[in-house]
Amino acid sequence: MDKEHNTKKDPSGFAPTRWLRQLYDWTISWAEKPQGTWALFLIAFAESSFFPIPPDVLLIALCVGAVTRSFRFAAICTVGSLLGGALGYGIGAFGFETIGEPIVKAYHGEAVMDKIKLWYDTYGFWGNLLAAVTPIPYKVFTISSGVFKFSFAEFMLASCIGRSLRFFAVAALMYAFGPRIKSFIEKYFNWCAWGFMILLIGGFALLKYLK
């Protein structure tokens, strides 16, 4: 990217959008470096139990920077998320009062835990899968699953399906459209950032809706 493009002011004047632009520029610089894949793995791992920012933004940036490696990035993101999900399950099962409860309260997810339990009690594995693929923050689902002692095998299977669908869908789009989608994202990044923020906020709004 040229200097003029990097320093172009955001016409919306919305500070978080400029911050996301900076984050995008920083993360895409790691696309061809081994450290970039480690960063993706660690963010996906942490987001599954406590970290507030989804790994999608880094996954997209890495895929945009190296389209042919999109599915590799998606696999790394999925593995990190699943291992982090197992940690979240453990926090719920063995450390809810000291660790899990403050995390759930921070996301206003207390009532949502009851909704997740209802889905599981009513639909079994399919309720587990429903919780895994909805916009509910994944960390609330992982901790809740441990608290309510859901079948760990079913929890991991539902997580594997849900996380894989999400991350590999991103990779498939990047791989299919290649340079065209790269140019689109770079040209219309501010709009893409707004869309990402809407989806992120929508997940938290859903928590209140389910209360």
C-alpha cells in the first residue's frame, strides 16, 4: 500500500474505524511470517475463554495477504479455538466462581447461560450445536458447557462443526475470489470495518435479547 492510502483520513470521523484500519495494516504485515500464524493461533485460543476480540479480523487479514494459504490459516484458527474452548469448558467445570463467573458477568451472559442449558436439555447435541453457531460469544458457550456438565465429547464435536464452518467459510471466500476480494477489502475497508463492528455488537445485543 502506498503512503497516501495509509494516511488517508476516515471520512466518517469514527475513531474505532481508524483503529481497526491500523490493526488491519499491522496484522496483514505478518501474513508471510511464521509469527503471524502463531498470533492467529493464540488469539483464537484466548478468544474462546476470555479475550473480547474475535480472531476473524486477523484471519481475514492473513488470508488477504496470502490467499493461497487461506485454508491453512483457517485450520490453525480452528485448532486454536477448539483448544481454547476446552480451556473454557474447564474453567466452567472447575473454576467458575473464581474465574468463569467474572468473565460471564463482564459479557452480561448470566441469563444466556440458562438459555444455553434449555437448548441442551431440549435438543441434546443439536442444542449444543445451535449455541455453537449463533452469534453468542463463544466464551459464554464454552464456560456454560462446563458449568452444566454437558457431555465433553458432544461439546467438542459441536464446537468443531461450528468453528470450522465459520472459519473455513471465510477462507473459502478468500480463496475463491483471490485478488478481487483483496482489492475490494483494501478499497472499501471502512465499510467492511463498520460491518464487522455491527456483527460484533450484534452478538452482545443478542445476550440482552435472550434475557
